[in-house]
Amino acid sequence: MNNKQINILKKNYKKEKDAKIRERILMIIYTAKKETLRDVAERLHCDHKLVFYWKKRYENEGLEGLKTRPKSGKPRKISRRQESNLKRTFSKENPEMPWTTKRVSSLITEKTGINYSQRQITRILSRWNFGLTSGRPIYWHRASEEEITNFGKKNPVSQR
């Protein structure tokens, strides 16, 4: 890469507003100045494989290759702002009425008007780092303490 191309990269660096793209342009500039991938990675506090990835993508696609591509998949129904508001609501602990997936689902529907399945509610709570807990079952047919202590074999030969 010659000095003219490096100057073009520097001009694009100054114009660019997106910090991620600016960092990628810096990677290309430093590698163009014959710095090793590991030195560039150390300077920018990232992995050398990432520097290699963006260098190859720049070589194949030019400046357009440094831009972030749109993500695949279905977009979210709830905005990030709504999600953070709901997360704050759920983080308030109430031991008398613990959060269940049904309660969470009804609250999301009430606040946003969006219905989710219980499985999707479980995924959302997992993404928010809320663990699922289930209470221990209470057995009302449980043996009494006397029955528990008297339980055992009656054969005196086997007892020692």
C-alpha cells in the first residue's frame, strides 16, 4: 500500500463518526505501515485475529468492507428502552409474590401490548440473567418422625 492510499484512509478516518469503523480504519493504516498484526492488536487492545479479519475484508471489499453489515434474523418486538424499563420492574424483589413466567408474560402484555409464549419469556429472562427457580414440592403424605426412626429391618441376625 502506498502513501496515497494511506492518506485516503486518514481522510476517511477523520470524516467517520462511527467509532467501530474508525478503529477498523486504524487497523488498516497500522498494518499498511508494516506493523505486525500482533503489534496492531496490542496497540488497539483487541485480538490479532480480528485485525487479520478486517485487513482481509478491506483487501477484498475496500472501505465498504469495513462497515458493519446488517444482522440476520427476526427483529425484536420490544424496543431496547421498553426492555430496560421492564427489566428494572422485574429486578424489584417481592418475596410474597415471586415472579413466574405467567406473571412476567401478563406484565409484558399489559405494558407493551405484545404477547409472548412461555418459552420465549424463559429465553428473555435468561438473556436478562434472571435464573429460573422452582419451589420444592411439599409432600403431605410424608412419614412422621416416629415412623422414620422405627423404619428398618426386623431380622436381628443382620443387625450388628
